[in-house]
Amino acid sequence: MSEVIKRTLLNARTINDNVHINIPNTTTEQELSFVVSRVIYSMVIVYAEQNNITFNKALKLYKEAIAAAVGRQYDMEHAHEHRHNKPRK
């Protein structure tokens, strides 16, 4: 019988209205990708069931929403850079 090795791949918590996500340095990109895709898969399944639509329709809507959310996160985290990199007239 092989030894069971358990590791924390990520830890998410809220403090007031802020979400804090900690990803240990030992978490690989492959592990993180699996966790994220599994969470999104679960969210799409629930969304499809709650809205009585197909999985493929729910996935299409989620892809668009995820792209917008990731873009907003980038803009918020790089707002200072964007203000100073605007072209001058």
C-alpha cells in the first residue's frame, strides 16, 4: 500500500468584503489548473441546472463572464500602470 500525501493547493477566505487567496509555492501550475477548471465545471453545472439550459449554453455564457472578470481583475491590479501609460495628446 502506498503512502498518502496530502498538501494544501490553495486557501481562500474572506475578511470583511475582501477575498484573500493564498497559493503555496509548492502548488504546480498543473495542480492549480485542475482545481480552477474543476471549480468552474461545478459552477457551470449548477448554473445550467438552475436556469434549465444545456451545459454547452451555460459554458458559453460562463466563458464570456470569466473573460470579463479576469480582465477587470487585471485592470484593478494594474490601475496605477494604466494611468501613467496613457498616450499624451
